[in-house]
Amino acid sequence: MKLIPILFSSLLVLGGCASYPEPVRVADETTLVSFPATVKAGLTQGPARWSGVIAKVQNNSQNTRLEIVYFPSGSHGRPQTDKDTEGRFVAYAKGFLDPVVYQPGKQVTVLGQLSPFEAGKVDQFQYSYPVIQASAVYLWPKQQETTRVEVEPWPLWRGPYPYWGYGPGMRIRTTIPTGATPTQGPADVQQPSSQQR
């Protein structure tokens, strides 16, 4: 029986573990429900902050429905799209979100409260979506990726005979910066009011 609280606590994350953009920051002591915990345990209550890629946008009379493909967050909250996805979720944002701005394929981070799962379909497949009633939706700017090639002297071991021994050489290193710190986030519906980090 002692394993149950330990297991449950391992499915939660502390809000202050990373420096997220301001609209989706929470107080350090805030405990957030993770996406895997929600799916595995069928959780329908609690604060959550998930990242992903927009799959569909639907504007209703009072709110906007975003269907989002979940990806785990990186150190600053941006979805890591090179990782495997663990499913999809739905976020409801109050008011109108322009589908030209919130296009499918754009990356977002959503902060809000969980609510009951929603039945739907992905193509013809029946799907049960975890749902967040969003207090903030952060739209990530496009990453500016550039390639830099550096050539530098480097001691090399030369071999086999007769070219053995140490001698000067060249090492070529290619790096791809991940881009500057995000400078936009126009998607906050309401800003959290607690102490933020």
C-alpha cells in the first residue's frame, strides 16, 4: 500500500523546475499534473501545463478548441518534437483565437485546469482526449536555426606505420544553435496572478 502514494507522486511535477515564458509561469511550490499521469490514471482535476503541436483549431461562440499533439517540454518549456509523442489533448481557451495565427503545426504551451475527458475521433479512430480549460496559451515563435562550421588545430594520432605518432591535424566541428530566447507570446488568455518564476 505504501507504493501507491510514491507512484502517484512520481506522476506529478513541480512547477518551478524550469524557466518558462511569463504567461505560463507558476509559483515554485505549485504541483502540476503531468500528461502521462492524466492518461494513465484518468485524472480530471488539478492544474496542468503541457506543451505540444497544434493539430486542429475550432472557434466556437464562446471559446476556441485546440486539439494538440503532446510532446514533452524542454528546459524552457518548448515542446521537444524530436521526442516521441504520448498522445493528444484538447485545450479550451476563452474567446477567439485566430486560426491564421494558431495554425496547425505551430508549437504551444498551455496552462490551466483539468476537466473531464472528451470523446472524439482521430480520423476514424475513437479517441478519449484529456482536456485543459486554459488560463493561458503561449504560442512559441519559430526557431531560427543556423549552421556554423568551425575548423581548429587538433593533435591527432597518426597510424598505421609508417605514419604513426602524434602530429598536427585539423578538426572540423559543426554546430546548430537552437535559436535565441523566445521574444513573443501573444497567446495568453489570462495571466496567473500568483508569485511567478
